[in-house]
Amino acid sequence: MALSTQPYKGARDFYPEDKRLQKWMFGKTREIVESFGYQEYDAPILEPIDIYLAKTGEEIVNEQLYSFTDRGDRKVAIRPEMTPSVSRMVAARRQELAYPLRWYSIPNLWRYERPQHGRLREHYQLNVDIFGVTDISADHEIILVADSILKAFGAPKGSYKVRISSRKLVDYFFRDQLKLSDEQFHAASKLIDRWHKLDKVDFAAQAKEILASEDHYQRLLAVLNCETVDELPPELKSQGSVQELRKLMSLLKESGVDSAGFDFSVIRGMDYYDDIIFEVFDTSPENNRSMLGGGRYDGLVGDFGVEPLPTVGFGMGDVTLQNFLELHKLVPKLEPETNVAVILIGDIYEKAQTALKDMRNKGLNVSVDSTDRKLDAKIKSAAKSGLEYAVFIGEEELKTDKLKLKNLESGEEKELVLGELVTEIS
């Protein structure tokens, strides 16, 4: 039986054109993140399972974690996210690092979930975190970085929305105001996380069943319909987290982040978030989903046995970013990394090495076709590779130092010395 040519379900093969797009996306994100002073790090793809059992969301741990026992009888997992890993790394050098600490990474992550539009089992994710800042300036900076990345890609005004809330506010409303049990709180949190996706009749039926009170449902509905913190009921407006949200909104507005707004339904599924949380949504009806999200998690570093460290961060997957860019037609034509295909004519491979070296020393990326195929087949192969130029080198060209350059798109041919050829291709 022949082996399958398909990749593992929910994973991807990256052909050169796919890798070219990924390199372009990652290159631009690196450029923006580093402009804010962030430095790149990485960590092992395998971690002890305990760091996910402690704080990662229940859905990921129970349903999506790739875990196994290794040959040393250790229980390990393939990383589904990066936050526990970076928290472990910072905790390991808690006293040696300089704060505020700004780190980022673009790791490969795995989650065993149902593959669908915008969500695969394997993906890459930009992670950006700032450690050591207690006030709202860190939350502001992190959201500003995310907004700057999308603007750097040319995202049109109104194409995305930054939705912001507070876990402290959510906890206060559910636990102190509605007096929900842990079971009710957990179920209500999962439900309101789907507020924008559910039919309102379905949402009402499920909410009333969870809350077991018409009054509680009406109070929840009123909060969910608030588009600004000023619309919140009086018993919530005086809560400290609302004042922080006001400061954050004001800072974002001054920074030109005009897409930010309050949304109580933003919950975030990770148990480690403890204050400001946010998500960025694509506003297109064709892709109306969260593209990235994050928030403050001040306690996670402390779980590794060191003094806690205030932290804010976000993660953005490559699949959702690519969907957004393609949907809004923001991906440019990406040319192959190879500048020119050199087609050798005759048995001159050894004699042509000096010319090839000179071309590469002049900054050209050169591929060489030294096969004994017919000339037409070599030209077709170069064109099929997406290359714009081909250079023909034979005995005559080596004698005269004049190379024949062919534009594979227009068919135009020129005889040029090396310097002229480099200028023409450039």
C-alpha cells in the first residue's frame, strides 16, 4: 500500500510559496515588535505537563493537550501555548533579569482540536510580553503593539475592533453582585464568551438555566449591552477596575488606537488572567472572529516558587493573521528569493564556477541548471519556478565575459557584462 502524501490532520506542509508568505508576515511583525524594544526568545516544544495543569484553561488541558509519558516515566506535553514556558524562564532568572523586561517569540504550538476555518491543530503564534510594570502603562503598550502590527500590514480603518474588559470586573459582577457558585460562574463565563456567536433566543434560554433567576439574567443582559464603561449600572461604576478601564481607554485614544471599546463578553479562557483582558476581532462578516488576545497575568511567575511579577502579554496566531490579510487583500505579490536562473550550455560546469562566484559576490541569489536537458526544457523549468530572469552561459560567454540575460516574462534578451547584469536584475 502506498504511503499517504497528506500531512497529519490539522497540520500543514509549507511549500516554498507558503514559507515565503510566512517569512513576510513574521518579518513585519518582528520589525514592529522590536521597534518597541522587545527581544526574541524561545523554549523547548516539550514541557512538564504540570505547568499546564496548574493554570491553563480547563478546555485545553482536558480536551486539547498532546501529552504522553516519556521513556524516563515523565509526564510531558507538546506546548499548546507559550505563557507558562516564558513564565518558567523568567522565574528561573528572576533576580538576574533587568526590568521592565520585554520579550517576544513566534513558536510552533499544538492543540488537539477540531480543524476549522482559522483554527488548526498546529500553528505558529506571535507572543509578546512585558514583565515588571504594575500600572496601566503596560496594558496600554501591549495593546498599542498589537494595533501597530495590524496597521503596519495596512489594515483599513474599521476592519478590526479591539474589545477590552476586566477579569476583576467580571469576577466582582458574578461573585459579589449575583452571588454565583463556582459551577454557575464557570458555566456563565463559557456562555458569555460566545455572546456574539449565539442566537439571542438560544443565549437567553441557556443563561436563564445557568443563573436560575430572571432578575440575574436581566442584569447580565444589561451589562452585556453596555458599549462603554459609562453605561454600566451604578453598582459597577464605582468598582476599581472600571476606573482602570477608563484610564486605559483614554490612553489608547491619545495613541491613535481608535478601534478600542469596552465589551463585557470578553472573558479569555486561561485561568491565569487576573485583570485587564482584550481581544482583537476581524469585523468582516466573512471572518468575524478573534484574531488575537491577551491581558494581565500577575500571578503566574510566582507559581514557580519565586516572588510574583506583574505581567501583561498577548498571542496572535499565524492562521488568523493570514486569513485577515488575504480577506482584506493586504498580501503583496511575493517574489522567489532566487534572483536568476543560470542555464549552462555545454559541458562547462567547472569552467563556469568563477562567473557564478562573481555573481553571488555581487549580491545575486543564483540557481544553476547543469542538467543535460534541452534548452527549451531548462527555460520552461526556470519560468515554472516563478523566476523573472535567466542567464545563459556557454563557452562563448566565458571567452567574452558578456552574459546573455533573458527576461522570462517579456522574452526580451540582452548581452551584458556582469556589472550591467546585476544592475538590470536589481
